[in-house]
Amino acid sequence: MTITLPDGTTATKRMVEYSNAIQKASKPSYVQGDYVAPVQEKIEIGLTNATVVIGHRYVLRIVYKDLYEAPGQFTHTYEVIAKSTNATDLVTAFKNKINKHKEARVVATSDAAVLTLNAKEMPYNEGIMLDSNYSQVSVEAFM
């Protein structure tokens, strides 16, 4: 803050912000626990008992809930037409389609008829703002 002194000169004064006063009778406390490192979200979609019909269209919609500006409104949709009645083939087709998409915020893996979606780790600072906070990808999937 710049102020004008009585002699007409100006001086820069720093602003000091104070917190609320700690009352004498208050008993501030804190709880200390063991550190738990953040873990990226993981979704497993099991199609082991699914009846897959050749020629039917199967759609997987991934909804991202971590975007501050529009939580739950940012999605990616993947569509696969079944070419066999084998659920493993359907899962593999979804895995390949998701991993080919360079803007996907998840990585897909498969084990037999189970599709696993692992959220990608987001970098701390994307170069946009110096005060950007760490965030994790938060995701839901619907098939």
C-alpha cells in the first residue's frame, strides 16, 4: 500500500493481516495421525457373467468429478460394437479404444472379462498458474 507522508513524499507500507485472536480460555488442539499417501482412483467393471450379443452396441461413459469448474459435467464416451459373444473380446476392445484416446484421463487394463480403469496421476503444476493445487482425478464409469 502506498501512503503519502505529511512532507509530501510517498512510502510503501506492507499490509499485515491478522488472524482471529486466540481467546485466553480457549484450548486449541490438534490431532496428529499417520501420513497416508494419496492413491489414484480405480474402477473395475466385471463382465464375466455378461451375455454379449454380436452386433449390439455397448457404451462406456466415464464421468470426471474432479474438475472444479464443472464437476460431473466432463465426460468421455467410448462405443464398441460386439464382434463376438466372448466378454473378454468386448473388454479388450474397450481397453484398446480408451488407451488409444490421448485425452483420456484414465489408463485401461484388462484381465479376462474384467476391465480396470486407473486414474492417471495429474502433475502438480501444469504451468498455468503458480498457485495451482494438487488434485487427483476423480472418476465414475457407467456401462
